[in-house]
Amino acid sequence: MINEKRLLDTFIGYAMIDSETKNEKAMGEKLVEDLNALGLEVKTDKAGEGFGSNGFNVCAYLPGTIPGEPTIMCAHMDTVTPGNGIKPLIDDGIIHTDGSTILSGDDKSGIAAIMEAVKVIKEQNLPCRNTEILFTIGEEGGMNGVKNMDLSMIKGKEAMVFDASGDVGKILTCGPGQIKIFATIIGRSSHAGLAPEEGISAIQVAAKGIAKMNLLRIDEETTCNIGTLKAEYATNIVPEKAEFVAEVRSRNLDKLNAQAAHMQKCLQDACDEMGAKLEIELKTNYVSFNVANDDPMVQRVFESCKRIGCEPMTAKGGGGSDANVMALHGIKPIVLSTGMTKVHTTGETLKIENLNKCAELVLDLMTH
């Protein structure tokens, strides 16, 4: 029932609009124009002002004839870098670029699929569910679009977020929370050749703390990684300061907090031992979400997948998405695959077959 050529043209057109994070204005304006052309009630906000973006979240309402509370259909419009000047190419049914940019299937494949479903419903006057369409900014790098959004703009309490890689049919029913750790170890400077014993090396203190940490894969639910350990001094100066930035992720809130506390304690113990000072901030970027496999919303996706001829499966997510922020505000989310692969790389690809299946899935979910 979908128009495959129109869908492909829509995706390619969206992909060619520059919309790296914090520069989503042009993409937002195009989406407002397209949604208005379909006769939908469209709202925008000023979320971009909260994190230095020129863009805005776009929310539209499609009234349905099938009774029930509205379902939120969500995808994000921003991309990672290098995402300017994208020129999609097609070979053997696979969309890609020349390797100088990403493709932006993450997440314009989700946007194009949702837009095609709405177009089919409107032009064929199909019965549908009450649906809220949410296209967000600033998802990459911390879900800042949703974090700065007035969520009273939307009324639904269930969200289907089309923002996962892999073949259509994959359903992420849980995702980890994340804590970022920002620490500065302050020692004492001295001349490393003349009086090294008078100094306290911030690098040495940091190394002692790190050596005591459990890192990387902690268990099946929990990971952590140090991304920055920085101290730039001449070799004849005992380094006074060292900067430490790390993250912890876990699908279990208690484990998330425990691992962050463990890393803080390791740094503090090392500072106490060597007479250094620790300045530290633990910032919870987002919380985990977990939806049971037998939840009616999950089962609804299973039924739709079977109707359109794709194999449904549930999986556990390893990264953050708008779903995590929605969960914090009482909205039950799941994350669905759109068919994109090798996201965040210049080798990103998208099978046209998967793009079509994603649109079919959205359409079936909206009309059953």
C-alpha cells in the first residue's frame, strides 16, 4: 500500500538537508511544511534555545477513528558529523554515500517511514489510531531536544521510537541509563628535576585510582569506560592537575549508581593516600527503561510484523535514545529498527527493502 518510489524520494530529499546536531532548523522547517501540506495540526517549541541549537522539536497530531489513547511515533532529525553535503547513491538496492559523509539513515529513515505512512492514510482515507508524531532535535550527544522539550505538548503515554539499526522487526525493549563522571585531580606542582619530592603528581594519583577500578564490561547489564585522562605539562614539571572523564551505563539503576560510586571512591582513596584534592561531578544523563516482552505494546508490534511478513524479535539496547528521556517522564517507550547499518560512520548503508518494510510497519501499527 505504500508508494515505494515516493518513499525513496522522500528519504533522499531529507538526507540531502544539512542537519547536524544544533543545526536542525532547515530540516525542521521542511517537516513543518510537509506536515502542514497533509493537513495535520503542527506545533513547534523553543527547545533549541536550551542547548545552543537553531532548531526546534516538531509535534503533529493525526486524529484517528480507532478508539484508544494516542500512540507517539518518534524519530530524530539531527545527525552526527560529517553530515553536511550528503549525496546519497544507490547500488543493487542499497543506499550509501561516496564515503566522505554519513548517510543519515540515523534517523531520517525513521522520519521518512513515518511520513509515508501518514501520506498513505490521508490519501486513502484509511481508519487509523490517534497518533502523535514527534520529530526531535539534539538526540545525538545527549537527547537534548527531548530534555528541553515541554512534554505537555504530547498526551500519549506509549511511544514507538524508530531509531535502531538492524533489520526491520527488531524491538529494543530495554536500554541502559548513563552517568558521566567529570573529575579533576589537583596535586602540587614542583620542578621534576630539582625537587620532585615536593610535588604531588596528579597523573600518578589518577593512575593509582584507575588501577583499582573495575572497567569496561562489568556484567551483562553494565559497562564503563574512561574517555579522557589529560594533563599536559613539560617533562620537568610535576603535573598539578589531571582531567578525568568517564561514563557508566547499565540497564539496572542500582548497578549504575554503584559503579559510579565505586569509581569515585577509587579516585578519592588515591587522592587521600597521596595528599591530593578531588573535584568531581557525577551527572545522570538519562535513566534506563525496561518493557516486558509480553507487554501489549510489544505484542502489537509482533502482530504487525507478522502481518507485513517480517520476523519480529526483541533485543536489549546498549545505547541511549529519546526513549530513555521519555521513560523518565512516565511515557512507556520501545525502540524499533529502521534497517540502517554502520550508523555514525561514513560506511553507513540502508537497504531500500528495509526502508519499505519500515514504512509498512509504521502504517500497519497506525491502522490496526
